[in-house]
Amino acid sequence: MKRIRNLAVAGCTVFLLCQCATQDEVRDLSYQIRAVNKKVDEVRGSTVDRMQKRQASSVSRIDALQGEVMQLRAKMEEKAHQEQQSGEQAEENMAGLRTMIEQSQADNEQRLKLIEEKLYRLESNIDKMSQTRIREAELRAREAARRAEEARRRTVVAAEAGGDFIRLTPEARKKRVDASKKVEAAVAQPSVKSAGSSPETAAPVQGVSGGDLFSQGVALYNNKQYAEAYKTFERYLAQNPRNDKAAATLFYMGESLYARGEYDLAILDYQKVISNHAKHKRTPTALLKQGMSFEKLTDHETAKIIYKKLISEYPDSAEAVTAEQQLTRLQ
């Protein structure tokens, strides 16, 4: 009960205090409340406007970014598509290029085979022509040797029969010889046109003494005594047919005949070097001089064949360079 009474007293006290406030204070308080509410409304309105504007700006920016992202995505997709197309086109081009290269290689191999076949046939024809011309030259040389031997015999017979006669010297000059001279004077130096003359009929070497026959022959050749040199080499070869100097001996025999202008016979000795001693150091020179001999005989076509053979078989030799120059001159 005491508590209830206390509460009642307190309530009455508060009521009385409230009644004591003046109306002016109530109005001031009401005015302040309204002012506060107005400011709150203003703050609320400005804040909402700013937030709305910011939101609108953010939305606009987001839309712009989304548009740019979409454009970039479209460009990337387009670029990826173009790259894919380019890759496919490149693969097609590479495939076409490989096909063209393979076809070109096949065509080139076919052409190369045809060229090789043509070259083989050409070489065979050249060899056949060369052999044919060499055989013809050998026949001409034998015929020339036979005619020379017959002329010498006729000269000897004429000398034995009496009267004046004409004697052929190795230098191919004509001299008048008196009939009272002995027949031996007519045949003291037989012609060397017969490449097969025996060593026994060769005249003794004059002007050179000492040393073997090969050295004597070289000395005679260097002294331009070509007829005597040929006979000396011929005797040496008859005694040493398989000597290591056989190729050089045949070469010097050909050189001696060439120096005397007996080109038909020189061709035969050069051919012996070429056929029997293909790897000898004198062989390229023998081929060159053989071609030059055919030139001297005005057989330029055979000369060209010989020069081409020299260039083909001995391309690194100095003689091949000379042969090329000769071929250029004959064109």
C-alpha cells in the first residue's frame, strides 16, 4: 500500500509540473520541432536527389561499360573468326604449295632422267663417232704410209735403173741426185712415215752419246732432230714395251711426228697413249695434241669431239682450259 501511495504522489507531482509550463514555451518547442522536421526533410530530399543522381550516373556508366564490353567481345569474336579463317587458308595454301613442290620435284626428276638419257646417248654417239674417225684416221695414216713406202721403193728402183731421180728427205724437200752416186745414199735416211718400221732399220743416233735410248731420244727431240728422235724412241719402245716410260715414249714419238707435220701418224701414237695409258700425266696433253692434229688436217668436227672429250674426262687439267679456248675459236 505504501508503494502505491508513493506512486500516486509522484504522478500528481508530474502532472502539476506539466501544468506549470507556459504556452509560450510550448509554442517555441513546437516551432523548433517543425524546424527540425523541415531540415530533416530537406536533408532527406537533397540526399535522395544526390543518391538518385549518383545512381543514375553509375547506371549510365555501367551501361556504357557494358556497351564497350560487348563491342570488345564482338571484335574479339570477329578477330578470332578471321584468324581461324586465315589459319584454314594458310593450311590450304601450304597444302597446295607442298603439292606444287612435290609435282615440281617429280617433273624435275623426270627431266633429269631424260637429260641423263640424252647425255648418255650423246656420249655414246660421240664415242662411236670418235672411234669411227680415229679408225678412219688410222686407215688414212696406213694408206699414207703405204704410199710413202711405195714412193721410196720406186725411187730406189729408179736409182738402180740409172738416170737422175728425186729423193724425199725427212724435211719433205726435193733434191736432184746424180746417178753415179750409190743407191745407199738414196735410202740413208728412210722416211719415218711408217710408224711400224723395225728398230733395226733406224739410223744410228748422231750428235748424242751416252745414257739410255730414252734419254738420247729426249735430247734429240730437244735439239729438234725429230726424225732421229723418233727412231731412237722406236728402238727404246721395242726393247721396253711394258716399261714405265712407255707412255712418255709414245707421247714423244707423236710429238716428233707432229713437229715434222706428219699429223696422220702423230694421231696414231697419241691414240696409243690415250687408249693404253689413260691415267698417265701425259694423256691429257696427248688428247689436246690429237685434237690439234685433226685441226691441222682440217677435220674440225673430229677436233671438236676430241676437245670435248678432254674437257669431260680431265676437267681440272690445264689442257682442258686450252681445249675450251680451241673450241671457242672453232665455233
